[in-house]
Amino acid sequence: MKLITWNCQGAFRKKADTILLQRPDILVVQECEHPDKLVFSSVTQRPNDFLWFGDNKHKGLGVFSYSNYKFQLLDQHNADIKIISPISVTGGQIDFTLFAIWANNPNDRDGQYIEQVWKAVNHYDQLLNNERTILTGDFNSNKIWDKQHRTANHSAVVDRLAEKNIYSVYHRHLNQEQGKENHPTFFLQRNKDKPYHIDYCFTSADLYDKVKNIEIGTYENWITHSDHTPLIISFDL
């Protein structure tokens, strides 16, 4: 299974062909327009299943299946935590729970970005006790900004997930330290000199053991499409 998360910075309908060259089985897209606006070209591969979340029809969170996987939003979903959606994924080699993430809630006085993920890991505490769990997307956070977010910061989220035996694939697979990543996923204002690592894929230990490859897109290959580069995880299921 190849899982890709990518903040396309809008107009996904014009960029779908580019990301689909990576042949995802499941694609999680931030800043994705509402399905009513997703008018693809006649040659663009159509997803076999998809879900969309958001209040802004121009920029929401899309989850697409380009394989046999089917999606069902779980009843525990709390729409006030934006945008973090727990999804039952079935129909493939194994069933699992996917938390699709675009941490972005400008109307929450507690905090717009990592605070949303912090609220999610607490609200979905029991779900996170299960095996076969993946959290992936744009967290809009990094350890370097911990002091700006008091207790609900990036390190607190990482530590809480570790208590559940859930870890960042990138950091474990490539032996990277939180806050000192060698591979940025975001370039502020599309400036190569302003790199940050803010997109993640966390998995439960049983799925981490099945990771066979991880790739992060480069500035040179992706900056014409978005200020983010895709995070690509391949699992041997």
C-alpha cells in the first residue's frame, strides 16, 4: 500500500495528474476544493472512493482511494476539531483506522494548529488504543515552536502518541530527531531558504513494522505546484 499526504495549496483538480504519477493507493490532500468543484480532465484517473471535510468549499481536506480501499467516517468523529477525521479503511489487504489531518481551525481561541491535534489525541483516546492506526497530514507544527503553544504543543502530541505505541514513520525510519529534520516538507512563501518540516505520518507499531520505504518530495520537483512537498509512505501489507 502506498499512502501519500500532500497539501496541494488549492486547485487540486489542476494538480491531480501530477501527484497521481506517484501511484498512490490512498491520497490525503489538504487545501482540496469541495467535490462539487473537482472537475477533472477527461484523462485524469478517477478515485474509487473519497471523503471530503471542511467549511470552505475552496479549501478543505480530501481523502481519495485509488485502489480497492473503501472509507467510512467513524461515529466518534468530532467536527469541532478541525480538520481531523477518523476513518475506517476496509477492502484492502488489511483493515485499519486512518486519521486524516489538516490542523487548521482559525476560529478556535485555544489555538489554530497543533492545539487541534492535541485535542484530537485526547478526544480519540480510546480509538488510539487500537492497533492498525495511522495519523497523517499537515500538522502545521514542529518542535521548534513548542514554547509558543504552552502545554498543547508538538512535543506533547508526540509524547502522548508514544504512550499509545504510535510513532512518526519519518523520524524512526530515517533516524531523525524531532525539530532537527533534514528533509523539509514546507517552504514558507515558496522560499527555499525558509524550510520547515510540518507534515507527518504516525503509525501504530504493528504497521510501522510493515513500512518498506519513505520518500519526501524535493523543492525542485514540487515548488511549482505547492509550497508543500508530498510525504510518501510504502507499506508491505
